[in-house]
Amino acid sequence: MYAPEEAKETITWQQFEQTDIRVGTIVEVNEFPEARKPAYKLTVDLGPLGIKRSSAQITKHYTPEELIGQQVLCVVNLGKKQIGKYISEVLVTGFEDENKDIVLAQPASKVPNGSKLI
């Protein structure tokens, strides 16, 4: 049976405001065979923040073709992370389903790229 992780310790409003979550549109998707877990290399258009790259373990629920044009929520101020020879510039967010596969966090309606989660 699936058991979600416990809620984290309470943080302040100021701490929450330090996390910069923006919406972007996936404009390119490539396979990532070198990744330890199945993943895609994503290119995301974040509007005024520019084009950023990310790696996402979302192969169970999505094909590359259906990801193009999808809007996603990205944490843009974590800094770069090296994954093998690939540099991820943003964290594309999602939720674990009952099988621990990732389902993307997405806005319910289209919004301008670069819009901040508030």
C-alpha cells in the first residue's frame, strides 16, 4: 500500500519565498540513456528567464512527443546539478504516484512562461 511521506517541519513565510518556482513550456525532449534511472533531457522555455535544461525521471507516464508544449512548474534557484555528463539548470517538479513514478506538477490553465508560483 502506498504511504506518502510525512509532512515536513513548519517553515516561515520568508523561507517559502526563497524558493523560486516558475512555469515554463517544454520545447525539446531527448532520451537520456546514460542516466542511472530512466529519464529524459528536457529543454524548457521560461520566458524572460530564458531557455533552461533539466533531467526528469518521467518516462513511465509520458512519451517525448506528448511532452512537447506541456507547461511545467520548475524550481529555478537551486543552482546547477551535474547528472553524469549533463548539467541540469532547473528542477522540474512532480508528484510520486502509488508506484513511485513521477506525475508532473502543471498549471490547470495556460499561463505566461516565467510566471511565478505565489
